Amino acid sequence: MIEILKRIIESSVVELEKKQPDILISTEQTTMTEWNLGHHYANELSKYIFWLNNDIDVVKRNYNNRRPDIIFHKRKLNCLNLLVLEIKILDEINTEDFNKIKNDWMQHPLNYQYGACISFNRNGIHVGKLFTKEIIIDLDFNQTNCIIPTKDKELKKEIIEIVENIKQDKNDSQVKILTKKIHYFYGT
């Protein structure tokens, strides 16, 4: 799954830049904020992580009002908490960013499975890392031929139905079926 997410995250940055090449350019009237960039980037990501909800800068009241930049999850269902992203504009990614995600979001009871930190730069040289509790891998946004997965509408519908059938008690067999269908959808 980490390789699928790596491709999705990288492809979504490339696609966002293709569709909106001026997204990071400031004018006399406007400058891009992380929240606004997060909104546009989450829209690109959601084309590929279509089976989950996404939220931007949501306040987690039971967690000292902490606010992840972008999350992909199934609301009210912690077993499908998939991805937390911290995004920056121009700033370096540092250990504090990783620790924030690992300590705030990848622990019980939320148990997000993956975290990512991405620094968007106006010169087009973006850096990022994708990680679990155990491993960290570099993201490569400088691909010239970024592979965008093809969509099979029937399989997409089937994946969404499986997600809708997974209940709060975490039906492990349904989660395993979902994982297999996602791998098949993306050809891995």
C-alpha cells in the first residue's frame, strides 16, 4: 500500500502543477496560504483516494484542538484512518513535522496508517516524505512521466460499497477485501 500511496501523492502534485501552474505565484492582491493550497491538493488526491472522506484543517476537539492539514479517513470509523498530510509552503520539513503526525495522529485511538510531509516551493522543487511508524521514504515530484492510474468505474463502485459496509467494530475480513481491491485497481 505504501507504494500505491507514494504514486498517488507524487502524481497529485504533478497534476496540480499541470492544471494550475501559477498556484504558488503571489500577486499584489493575493498570496497562497497553506490552507488554500491544502484545499486544492486534497481535491487532486481525492481523485485517487476516492473511497474515503477528506478533511482540511479540521479541529479535533478531543485531541486538544489539534488540526491536521489534510486527512483521508472514513468519518466515525478509526479502522479506516488512512493518511495524514502536513504541508508547507517554502518551509523545510523537519523532525517536528514527523513527530507531530506520529504522536498526534498515528497513536491509539486514531491510528492513522500513513503520514506525509510535503514542502511546496515556488521554484517547483518540492520535497516530501511518506512514512509509517516504522519506515520513511522520499517522495519524488520531479517525474517527467508520472503514472496516473486508470479508472475502472465498476471496480471503483465496488470499492466504495465495501467501505460503506465496514462498521465501527472493524470487520477485518472486509478490510482485507478492500485492500485487495485497491491493489487490483491500481495494478500493484
